[in-house]
Amino acid sequence: MTARINLLKTTEYRRQGLVSTAFIIRVSIMTVVLLALVFGALAFLQRRNARQTLDSARELWRVREPLYRKTLAMKQDLATKRKLDQELRGWSASRIAWNEPLAEFQEITLPTLQFRRLNVRGEMDVRVPKVKTPKAGSAEAKPAEAAAPALAAGTPARRFFLLIEGRAEGDQAEDAVLQFDAALRRAPGLRALMESVRLQRLESEESRAGGAAGQVFAIEAATARREMP
């Protein structure tokens, strides 16, 4: 029988290796501390660089902010000017130079006619294009029900109305009015402008001087729609 007796005290134990346990623990602690110091230094440097970059950006913005605000104001003024120019071009394109068409009245008006009122009235409207809606229950109706289409923007336009009121004298007063109405439809300048000419009123009127009765009349002519691009 073989017996083994350990006569070493606990304090006399030694690790059978090149490095002791205490040394490994100390090295590990120092490594952790060094890594913490390195990462802390890197974080500090990054924070300082970010701070410097932020300060530089703020200084640059302080210098360039007035120019930026001025540029925005100029851009807004330019947009307003372009919109105004577009509106002015639209008004100019839709206007009518009435001096030449009205000059034809001197050629087609008979001596027995007397104008009491000559009025030009303009109206503006916006014609919205019609959107084709599919019939209920059809295959095309389902997408339309899911998302209703927005209304298309219409093009504004102007239309002018020319109102002529007057009186015809003489025995052939009614014929003179009808002849004048027909001449309005045939006059080159007016025919190019007018879409319709309508005799609204034609009736007898006693003369204030006690003479023969005349004919009072009212004619309205309407131009075609003149779009304002």
C-alpha cells in the first residue's frame, strides 16, 4: 500500500507555469484600463472635432443667412412677377380692340337709324373639363369608387356682349332695322368676332313730336369665348 502526504502549507503553493495567476489578473486589469483610456481619448477627439465642425457651420450660416434670406425673397418676387406677367398676357390675348369693328358701324348704319345706347359688357368664366364616369356595376367603376379622380383645372376665358339700342324713323323703319341686323351679320370685322347676333326687341313707338310712329329696337351680339392662356 502506498500513501502520499502533502506537507506544504496553503501559502506555500506555487503555480507550475511561466506566469502566475496574480500577474494575469494584474495584466488583465491594466489592459481594460488602457482600452478604456484609448476609447475615451478617441471619443473626446471625435467630440472636439464635431464641436469645431458645428461652430464652423454656425459661423458660416451666420455669414450666409442674410444672402439666403435675400435669395428667398427674390425668388418669391420672381414667382409673383411671373404670375402677374402670365395674367397680363392672358388679359392681352383675350381683349378686343373695338375701334376697328365699331368703325364699321359708320358704313352699315342707315341715316334713319338713331342709337340710344351702345354698351360692351365682358364676362369671365372657367370651363371645367367633364370627367367621364363609368356606369355603375361596370368593371371600370370599381377603381373609380376606390379613389375618386380630382377635378381637372379649367382654362379661364372672357366673352363679350355688345348691346345696341336705338330707334328707326320713317315709313320703312322696320325694314331699316332688319337691314341693319343683317348688315351686322355680314360685316367682315364684326362677323370675325361675333358668334351670334340676336334681335331682342322690335316694336313701334309714337314720335314725341307728333309725327309718324317709329320702331325701337335692341340687338345683342355675343363673341366667342376668348381663352386666357
